[in-house]
Amino acid sequence: MMFLATLPRELWTEVLPGGLTLIHLACLGDNVAAAATLLASGLAANSRDDFGRSPAHWAAQYGQALVLEVLC
């Protein structure tokens, strides 16, 4: 979660190239604390990237079981 502390909060909602959001990246990187913090701050767990994948898709594809629990 340290990377979140270095980013201004207004950047947490930015959409990155490919339609990715920080919650997508937290799920991809198995960063449970960051995913929980982003969800608590109001980021949508069902946001979709340019290919229609949600953060849960990324977590499942890469076997991030704890992040999936947080998303559920």
C-alpha cells in the first residue's frame, strides 16, 4: 500500500492506458491492502478495462485469492 501513500488522492481515480485503474493494478499485483483501501475510498470494484475485464478478472487470472476475497 505504500505506493498509494505517495500518490495524491485525486490520482487514485485516474484511468490509465488500456482502461486500467489503480484497483486493477492492485489486483494484478496481489496487493490486498491497496485493493481494500481503494475499495473503501469508493473506487468501483466492477470497473472494466478496454477489454472488458474487471479487477476480479485480473485477480482470478493471476491466482490472487486473497484479493478476490476482498473484492467479494
